[in-house]
Amino acid sequence: MVDIDHELSLFGVLHHEQKIYDGPLFKVHPEIKENHIIYSFENSDDLLDALGHRSELLNSCYYQYQHKFIFRGHADHTWKLIPSAYRESFPSSKWSHSRSNDFTKYIVSGQSHFSEVRNFSKFVSGVDEIGFFVESNVLAQCKVIDDHTSLSACHYFNWPNNDSYRLLALAQHYGMPTRLLDWTTDPLVSLFFATQECKSDKLDVWVLPELLIKLGEIMRGVKVIHVPKVDNINVQAQSGLFTNHIFKPADGLASLDESLMMIIRGNEKAIQILNKLSLKPRRFTLPTSERENLRRKIISMGITWTKITPSLYGVTKAITEMR
């Protein structure tokens, strides 16, 4: 069994000089929250600069040690870092097998997990039927699920295995709710998604340090998923990767930033590392009154639907947005 304290000690020694910058960014001062750090920008130029090569965040010791950040854009600042299969909008949707209107019960009973696994097994059967490559053990696992429709969610808690992630990511990009959260290593891509049409008064870009994710992996709270790009052109075009939000349904579900902070605070060494290196997630906000200005700038840099979704869908989406 791996000794978490030993891993944390090694982690602390390897990265003790690699603190992330947590001061002002283009005259915007950070607001320290319990689970993240907020930078509230008022104009699109400052937000772009904060995510560009002039940013002190990207010129800190952390970045000079070749560590990176991952980014996720939200068009609505009220959205949390919760995977689509576990969002409150899905319990009574077409994707759910429970038709539950009690979201808490839906999560803690494991029904969300059960629905996701069943939907994935049907997805795998479908892509196999049209001649798509499916790993033999994944196909066999899905066959067992399909043949035992009366099994409860508790039979599936060891899922997914590593071989399932490739197809799970593909299902995610074709609109099926999964446990995966999409991220990108390109801040411009995250800004593009953040500037999608929305009625919220603010948009968000989440910035997670690579070292925070590694710390979360040591604490068994998150798993980073990289999938082959050969059969998922969206991943390649969007410089994409995923996180698997690891949780036990019976314990309920929290936003990823809340979940990571909660598990880290359960270990004194992990807390010391978090504070010393300033590893909390960053959350950059911008009023939606600046959305169009920001969107025009992003498109002028070549980040369009055609670029990030290189398909006929992306072409037609780009055309309709230009009208």
C-alpha cells in the first residue's frame, strides 16, 4: 500500500521553491475565498493580459519550472465544477433512469452513477456496431451490464477502468453526460467557451495549477485523463484533457474546488504544501457587458468554432455566429 505521507514529503521537497504568484494582476487584487482565489476583472483587455505572456502569474517561479495550468471557461459564473452526469439538471432528464426530482437522494443513492454506467454501456454497444474500435475488456464489461438490468448501482463502483476513458471521453464530446470535466491547456480556448451566449451577469475562467492536480491525485481525490487524439479530433483541436471527479455517492457531491480543498485539509502536510505554494484554484471573472468585446478579440486570434470543432458542425456553427 502506498504511503500518502511519504508521497507528500517527497512532493514538498521537489517543489518547495515553486510558489505560484498570488498578488495583483493588472491592478486587480485577489480576493481569497475558502476554496479558491478570485480575480474580478472589469475589462476584456486586462483579462486577456492576465492569461497571456505578460501575466505575472505565468512568469512566476512555478511556471519557470515548466509547470502548467489547465483552464475551463464558464459562460455563467453560477456554474460549479461538477461533471455533467451529476448536475442537478439531469435527475429527471432523458439520460436518467431514475426520473428523480430529489437531487440529494439521486446522488447519495448512487442512481446518478448507475445511469451513467448504463448509458455508457449502450454507447459502447452502438459504436461497436458501426465498426468503431472497442477494447475487448470494455466490450465484455458492457455486455455484463446489459445482461443484468436488475443490478443496482453498488455493483458498478469500481468503474471506470483505465481502458474505458478513451470511449468515455468520446461519449462526452458527443453530448452524453459523464463523470468527466473538460479542460484545456490553452487559455484562449477556455475564453472562447466562457464567451458563449448566456443570461448571467458574469462569465468565469477557472485556472487550476498542475501541482494542485498532482497534490489532489496523491490524496486520491481526482484523476487526470489524457486520451488518444487519433479518434477524437475535438481533444486535439481544443488542446483538451479531462479530470475524473472521484467521490463516493453516499458522501454526496461537491464542486471540484470544494472537494479538493476538503480532502487536502484532512492532512496537515497537504495543508502546509497548499499554503506554502499557494496552490488554490484561481477564478477569473468578467462582467458579461464585456463579453462581446472579448469574443471579438478571441475570434480575431483564430479561435472559432471551425478551429475548435473541425467538422461540418463547426463550420455551420461558425457561419451562424457570424450572422
